[in-house]
Amino acid sequence: MQAECGFFKPAGVPACALEQMTLTLDEVEALRLADLDGLYQEQAARQMKISRPTFSRIVETPGGKWRMRWFTAKRCAWKVAP
């Protein structure tokens, strides 16, 4: 199975003209559980089968990457399959 990759980028700017930041699958899942599903860290950590402090460390990194993407005109990529 070939790994697929998706990304967001500013409209009207060629992807090759942008620096890329990459999110791991764990980072994407942590953001989904926290931001989209609205789970508390303890609930999200339980769902990912990790400790709450580990979840906190995972979600801090992509959250910062994701927020910075809006202010630095970078494309944000992630792998959706191993």
C-alpha cells in the first residue's frame, strides 16, 4: 500500500513556492480529538491509549505548527496512510 499525503496551503500560491511543515499521524489524531471532537486531554489520551502528559506533549507541537501555518504562509502536510 502506498502512503498518501494531504496538505493545506494558501490559495493562489504554488505549493513549490512554500516551505512545508509536516504533521505526524499521532499529531493529526491528537488535534482531531482535542479540537474537532472537543475531548478533554484525559479522555483523548485514554482513546489514544497513552498517558495524559504524553497527549499534552503531542498536541502542543502540532497545535503550534498548525497555528503558525496561518501566519507564515507555509503549506501543512500530513501522511494519511503508513
